[in-house]
Amino acid sequence: MASSAIILTVPGPHGEREVRLSSPDRVLWEQSDITKRDLAEYLIEVAPAFLAANGGRPVSLQRFPGGVDGEQFFSKNPPKGAPNFVRAVDVVYPSGRTHPQLVLDEAAGIVWAAQMNTVVFHPWPSRAEDTDHPDELRIDLDPQPGTGFADAVRVAGDLRALLAEVGLTGFVKTSGNRGVHVFAPIEPEHEFLDVRHAVIAAARELERRDSERVTTSWWKEERGERIFVDYNQANRDRTMAGAYSPRALPGATVSCPVTWDELAEIDPADFTVRSVPERLRTVGDPWASMHESPGRIGALLEWWERDLADGLGELPFPPDFPKMPGEPPRVQPSRAKRAP
């Protein structure tokens, strides 16, 4: 028997589009009883804010054909049969290979992605018209065992002040889990490696000022009960859940932009597929003005050069990256000590 399907009418810049949604009653989040249709309707409601944050950028789709507790995979390339309102742009991956990657420009494209069982949207920090030069500096504050969201919030406040020192304005959102994401709009005038070095410089300075709470150690065995500043999220083709993207977690939480004033009072579990549309209607989008006054990373790159002169070099890259110039050995410290 053919599966049921519905047609959703989706408004957009070129008028209304009709998007087919198969198996609309399939439950994606068992614990929250949220269906594929619920997800699609959520995306329609939050589309303006979602597209302001994630639209017009290369995006990877994290897809869950059987719900968030089942198998998953990532889609980067436009699949066969993609509608004409979904486009692609050529990007260069860390391997040096060039390949087209999806770009979503309107609400119908987001709903089409939901039809493809997408739950989590991972946008690049650069725009489709200039994929090699990020216009966002992104810093992921990742709580380690023994720490939690409240610890990440305290570090985020210190990071905000540090960024202000170098002329950057930080915007903050929940990760949808225990972490905190801090973004700063920047002029798209530096390549990914430079932006990575700017993030490392900020992370090292943050660690220098509060080494009891902050770490830049790539190896988990060295992090302790501290907040890890995941500088590798600044690399080419490394992304995190976009603003207003759902997460594949039991509560159907959303990675939600918040104001700095409310950050210390919130519970990230309160921002869900069910609750965020009403929040947008009543509170608005805290990131609406993000790109009005982008900053520059020159001061952070000066810090990077200062640290190089002091003997602090490159840090490890992700294991799937080619070996990079100046990179230390990719050997876990405890294993390196045992090696002859």
C-alpha cells in the first residue's frame, strides 16, 4: 500500500509553493511524540529567522529516515530530483576536492529538506557567493564531564568581553544540548585557516585568563572538568547545528539564539520544536541585527602571531584532515609517552 502524503502550501519570496510531504504522521521524536508533519510546520513558522541565519550558505543535512533514535547520515550534494528552488554551489573541501553543496534560500527548500528526513541543519560560516571567506567567527563552548550548561554560560560571558576588547560583537545561542555557541560577524576578507587561527588566539587568551575553567586541549584525557573551546569547529567543512535548527535529542530541542541578558536564567531544554515558534512571535529574533556591523579579526591575528613568537604553535586538526603545516603529531599524549 502506498504511504500517505500531504501537500503543504509554503509561502516564499516567489509566491506560494506546494511541497509534498510523505508519511506525515511518522514519529521522529518518540519521547516528545513529534511527527514529520510537526517538524515541517515548525520550519514554516520559523522560516524568516531560520533563513536569516542559515540561508544562502552551503549546508549539510543530517538525515534520520527512521526517526532520531535510528540510523543517520549526512547529505551535502544536491540529490537527484531536487526541486528548482533548491540550488548548489561549488565548495572546496579540506582534501582540495571541489564539489557542489546544497544551498537553501527559501522556506520551501527547508520543508523539502524535512521531506528528505532532515532533522539537523549544518550551515557553513561563509556565504554561497564567497565560500572561501567566512563572514562569521564561531566559537563552540563544550562542557566536559563534571561541568554543565551553567559553566559554559559563565565562560561565554568572559568570551563576550574578550571579543569586545578586539572590536568584535558576540551573539549567543544554545547548542540545543549542554553547550553554548558564540558567533561574531566578521568581514569576509580572510580564508578559513586565518579564521581558525583567530579562534585559537581567542581561545588561548580565554584559557590564559581562567585556566581552572577553560581548556584548549584537543585530547580528552587532558581537558579535566573544564569547558573545552572547540577551535576545530572553525575549520573548512566543519559545522555546528544552525540557529533554530532542531537537534536529534529526545526532547526535540532547538539550537536557539538568546539575548545575553537572559542567558544566565534559561534552561536550554525549554527551547523545543513546540515552544520556539511562540518565542519568536513574542520575543523576536535576538540575531536579527547580527550582520549590520561586522568586525575584523586583525587584532586576534596579532595575538596569534604573538603566541607563535612565544613558542605556541599550531594545534591538532581533526583526524579526517590531511596533515597540516606545523601541526603537532596526532598521537594521544598518554600513548606518545609509552612509545619507544
